[in-house]
Amino acid sequence: MTALSSENCSFQYQLHQANQPLDGNCLLFLIILGKILLNILTLGMRRKISYQNFMEYFCISLAFIDLLLLVNISIIFYFRDFVLLGIRFTKYHICLFTQIISFTYGFLHYPVFLIACIDYYLNFSKTTKLAFKCQKLFYFFIVILIWISVLAYVLGDPAIYQSLKAQNVYSYQCPFYISIQSYWLSFSMVVILFMAFLTSWSEVIALIQAVRMTSYMNETILYFPFPSHCGYTLSSKKTLLPKFIICFLGTWLPFVLLQVIILLLKVQIPAYIEMNIPWLYFINSFMIATIYWFNCHKLNLRDIALPVDPFVNWKCCFIPLTIHNLEQIEKPISIIIC
């Protein structure tokens, strides 16, 4: 493990230094191929929605960049030594391209998270209204802009340039960038989830024992019984927090446990692997839950069209405890979609 440092550098990062034989390029090819298959599987499993948002477009662009990297690696690995447009490509360019992609992926976590939050907030508050085609073009150009900006930053940074230049001197070594941004994002989300669970653990356990699942209008809905004489409002933050936790962990619990293991064991994953579509959809569900929790007073099915999560079904129904036969109900008394 080595770390690059520069007095003129405004960030800190670490490099995973690995002495790889030349045949390690084959292993790199298999890793990228496995990641692409995971991307395809994740995109195929998600719910098909008509709702347009920035995260959907960025996930598709990430899958395309991964595929482009795999094609470049495959061509160089097959021909080994060739000249294209006056540039000589050798097997060492496989590591070089992967390094550049690793740096680019590593610096994308914060910008993607910030832009996605702004996008959800603006859509939720209805401060902007764009036509469907205009919205698609807007997201397309935003995604292109963020890729170009981060790539230009990576190629123009002196410290990164020195690390890439050193690859030509020590060709038997291939350092991979470890993103500090993904670490702090993962750490923050795990801590927030842990604190939310601690503040409402008794309600969560009680709801898990009482919750019932049924189908309404061809969609799965969770029924959370409550006393019919209860005086609290269903849209209060305290009431919705345990239900949000159940909905979120019901889908992402294995991924949350994986993040906890990675943080506890301090596992260092190269950025070109860590930036993946399952990770982005995990962040996406967390952002949706957070924004809806802060705007719980606006959660009304008839008044506002809420974004649909591709993986988490945030449909919760509340019925009085005195009703025992759910099938006799024409529609839920109150539906909160978050």
C-alpha cells in the first residue's frame, strides 16, 4: 500500500500498490467482465418506471463506460502491440486506462450524490417544470458534463499525472486508486441508519411482528395496523421513521451488512470496482427515504406525484386494528408513498 502526496494537492487519497505479472491483465479483464454482468443483472432486476431522474441516466452512463473499458482492454489484450492513429498501444496501456478510470470513478461519488439530492429536492418541491423531452435532454447533458469535468480534473491534476507517469518507469507495478469519498459516504449512511434504528428499535420490532403484506392495484403494499382511536398523525416523522427503516432494510439489509463488514475490516477496494450500479441504487434509495422523511407532511397520493424507487417499494398502508379481513377493503384508508 502506497500513498501519493503533493504539497499543491487539495485532496488526500491512497493507492493500492500491487506487483502484478503481465498475466494479471487477464484477471483484470475477468473482474471488469464480472462487473458488467452485475450491471446488466441489476438494470434488468429494477422496476421499469416512467419517472425521469438524474440517477437513472448516470447508472446507464456508468454501465456504458464499463463496457467501453472492457472493449479497450480486450482489443489491447488481443493485439498486444499495435499502432492506431499514430499512437502505439501495448499491454501496459491496459493498466494505464484502468488507472485513469479508477481516478475518475473515485472523484465521482460526491458530485453524483449532491446532484441527485438537488434533483430529487427540485422534483419533489415542484420548483421546476420541464417537458418530458426537455427533461431527458437536460439529464443527458448534465451526465455528459459531469463525466467530462471529472475526467478533465483527473488528467490535469499534477499529483495524478506524476502517478501515471511513474507507471512508465515501473511497468511491473499497477497502483489502483482507493476512493476516500466512497468510504465517507458509506460510513455516514451506516451511522445514520444505526442511529435511526436505535431511536425507534422498539417500534421497528413491534411493526415487524404486526406488519402484513397484500396486493393493491397489482402492487405489493405493507399494512401497518394502528389503533382506530389513536390521536397521532400518520404523516409525522416519528411515526414514519420505523416504517421507513423496515421498507429500506427489507430490500438492502444484505448490502448494509456488507458495508459494515467493509468498514470494520477496513477493506480497500479499487475505485473501478467500488463505483458500481448496485452501490448507486443503494444510495438512491437512501436519498429518497431521507427526502421523504424530511417532507413527510407533503406525502399525499392525490396531491403530488412522488418518485418511484426502482428497488424499494415505499408503499405503506394504515388500517385500524379492528379490521381483520384485508380483502374486504376496497382501498386502503390512507396510503403513504415515499
